[in-house]
Amino acid sequence: MFSAFKIIFSIGLGVYLTWYLFDKMTPEDIAVFKNTIRNANPWYISLSLILAFISYISRAYRWGLTLHPVGYHSTLKNQYHSLMIGYLVNMTIPRAGEFTRSLMLKRSDNIPVAGSFGTIVTERIVDMIILLSISLLSIFLNKAEAYAIISNLKKGFFGESQTEVESGVSWSLWLGFIFIILVGVVFLNKKIKFKLFAFLKSLKEGVLSIFKVKKVWSYVLHTLLIWGSYLIMFALPFWAIDATAGVPISGMFLAFIFGAVGISFTNGGMGAYPLLIGITTAYYINNSGGSDGLAIGNALGMVIWATQTIFLILLGLISLVLMPRKYNTDEKR
């Protein structure tokens, strides 16, 4: 029931934010929104999708570099299909995609779920460090712009209310109470405790796999390729629209950061991602003397989100069909 609630809540929030995005625009803004999307350069958008595909292949290959040192062997094809199915699941069940990736490799290559999941945790830690580094550097170099955009976001969603701190304290108390109950259940039930520690041991081996990587430079180069592709494929739609082509690189970086935050709010960033991109981009368009900043920014956000989401769903469905159904011991011999 709790899982169902999370899914329904995330989808409901995404639908609400999508409605909110359009509700904030006047009929004239809607016309500009549609016209901006129609006139977007399709070649830049196509190149953005090609870079997305390259990043998926590179991520799947990099995953194998952490699987092999701890004794798990799979093919690039199976790693790629597992990755894309995981992305597809994340579109419906928030943050379930990583575990799904492990389940897919268990089915195709008989790799223990906990072990492969540990390598995914390592992958997420590395990516989080990179994202935080980009975020801190971008905000530090553009403090005034970042503060202004964050202020606009707070006013748009919360008004002048100062109850956010109180709300955060309340949630912290509830989470602490739930955590204590879960810990008590685990340690009072010997069977659950045994399974948990066995899982954690295997998880630890997977997490520490990064220290056993033999092709270190290959891992580093693929990490740079993945994040370089992310940044360029995000910038290309800006250049596909005349009104946003003049947004500075620093502004694109800030939009990238706020967009990344939006993805964590709803399924695949539905509603939240284009809304945050729109507000960030509108700040630069309006400050440069342009007009219709919000409508154009929202159109840009929708172009980025819709094209990448549709492309990802398509690739995920293809992988769902092509992914091997069952581990074959004869083939492994």
C-alpha cells in the first residue's frame, strides 16, 4: 500500500506541476509556447538524442568495469538492456530502477542481486560527487543569479511563508520514529537479521568494487564521456531555439542543476523538470531585455523533457523485448 501511495503521489504531483506550468501562462503565452516548440531546430534535438544514446552505452560499459573485478561477468548487451529497463521502471516507480537493473542481470547472467546492486550504489556515489561538484562550482561562480532564481522559485511555490523549517522538523521527527521501529523489527527477528546481514555483506563487496577496477583510466574516461554527453545534450536544445541561444553557459549550468533537482521530485521529472528549466531560463531572457521569457523557458523545458523521455521510454521498451529471459548454464560453459 505504501509503494502504491508513493507511485500515485509522485504521478499526482507531476500532473499538478504540469497543470501549474500552463496555468501560470496567459493565452498569449500559450501561443508563444506552441510557436517556440514548432520552430525549434530538429537537427540540434536529434544530435541531443544521439549523445543521450552514447551516454547510455558508455554507462553500461562502465558498469561492467566494476562488475568484473568482483567475479561477476556479463555482456555489454545485457548490461545495456538492464540499464534501459531500469530507466523505464523509474518512469513509473520512483527509485526502483536501480534494483530492477540488478534483477535483470540476475535473470540473464545469474549475477547475485546484492552484488550487482552494490556496484550500482558505487556508480551513484561517483555520479553524485560529480553532480555536487558541478552544482557547487556553478553556484559559487554565479551566486547572484542562483540566489535570484531560487528566490523566484520560493515566491512562486511558497509565497512569503516561513513555515518550511517547522515542516522540516516535523518530518524529521516522523522519519526518526519510523527508523527506530524498523531497527527494532530487524533485530528482534533472527531470520530477517540473518538475511539483512548477508545482503549487506554482498552489498559491501559491490560498493568496494571500484577499488578493484583494473582499467582505471577506462573508468575515468567513460565517466567524463557520460557527463560530457549530459552537459552537451542539455545545451543543444538551447541553441535549437533562437530566443534561448543567447543564454550564457553559466545559465545553462544552473538550469542543468535545477533540472536535476526536478527529476527527484516526480516520476522522470514530469512537470517539475520543465517548470524549473522554464523559470531558470526566463530569468536570463527577461534580464537580457527579451520578452515572453516564461513562455519560451517553459517551451524549452518541455522540449528537453519530452524528447528525452519519449526516447528513453522507446529504448526501454525495446530492451524489455530483447533482454534474455532466463540464465542458460550451457551458454556460460
